[in-house]
Amino acid sequence: MPKNAIPRPRTPDPLLTLPEVLAELKVPRSTFDDWRKKGLAPRYAKLPNGQLRVRRSDLDNWLAERMGEVA
């Protein structure tokens, strides 16, 4: 960490990596990419290096919405 950087407190809403999200959903990357193209994926952030991150709360909310659709 640069000496002028201000340390930030850890967020209680962690950012999940795409492999973590895929493992939890038990879907392949191709399915997630298809959902993204169709606008059906959970909300995500694209980092400057191209990697995707999903907030834990966004994934939980997305799953809750879909569970309601099944019931």
C-alpha cells in the first residue's frame, strides 16, 4: 500500500470473484456469460483489468428473486 493511501475498512458486503459465484450457482462460465448477454445475470462490476466481481448482497438478492419466481 502506498504510504499516502488511506486504509479503508473491510466492507461487510464482500465482492465475490466470478469463480466463487460460478461455484455457488453450480453453473459453467458459458451459462453465466449467456445470462449476461440476455441481461439475466446478477448485478456485477467489471474491474479495469476486465475481471468481474459480484457483491454478496447482489447475489443473495438475485437468488431470492428467482426463488420467488419458482414458488
